[in-house]
Amino acid sequence: MSLEELYKEVILDHYAHPRNHGQVEHPTAEVHLHNPSCGDDIYLDVAVKDGTITEARFRGAGCSISQASASMMTESVQGMTVDRARRLVTSFHAMMRGEGTVQDGSPDLVALAGVAKFPVRVKCALLAWDALQKALDQAEGENLHDGQKA
């Protein structure tokens, strides 16, 4: 089996058996994003406590890349500090521009590196990550509003 076939298997496994699918019971942040170019939808719930992502869950519909990316993203960020998750978002965006691979998070993330070769699919892979960025901004705003530092 080639490396490309292995990566395709990893993506299809996350699509068929998504990790962290569902809702967070008491989310700190909730975000819904839609990709009009292909119809992908993602709903992301994140719980943040003391600057750490304690839970991240998603639901939605879309292509295998968008849903697998959401699964890998939620798997990667649970237990991460908000700052570390933000760095991972930046690193994932760079990977989608063809600038290396991510060094943090789930080892499965490297399977999405090949998406950078298909510009029309990059938005699919980034949808969940953009939702995470918005959720972290939302959570940080809530924590600052509560008089706490994120």
C-alpha cells in the first residue's frame, strides 16, 4: 500500500467513524460555519476551563475531507491549552498552503497534507479549523467578560 493510499484510508476512517461527534453539554463556545462552494456545514462546541480545551465536539454534514478534518481537529485539541491550539490552527493553515506539515496534534493530521494540491478542497479541510479559531475567540471573550484571563 502506498503512502497516498494509506492517507486516503485514514481520511475515510475519520469520515466513516468520526471522533468526538455530537454536542458538548455545557459549551463555552458554539460556532456554526457553512462552506457555500460545496455545501459543507460544521457545528462546533468547545468547553474551555482555566485556559485548556476540556472538550471539543462537532456535528454537521459535508464531504469526506471536511468531516474527517473536523474529526482529526477535535481529537487533536482536547486537553490542549488555548494558546497551543491557536498555534496548531496556524500550523494547519500553513500546511494547507503547502508549507510543511503540522508537528503537533493527532498524527493523522498529516493525511490531510495532500489536500494542499487541490485548492478547491482546501476550504473543505479548513472549515473546522476556522470554526475552532472563532470558538476560541468566543471563549476568550466570555472568559474576559467574566473577569478571568483566558
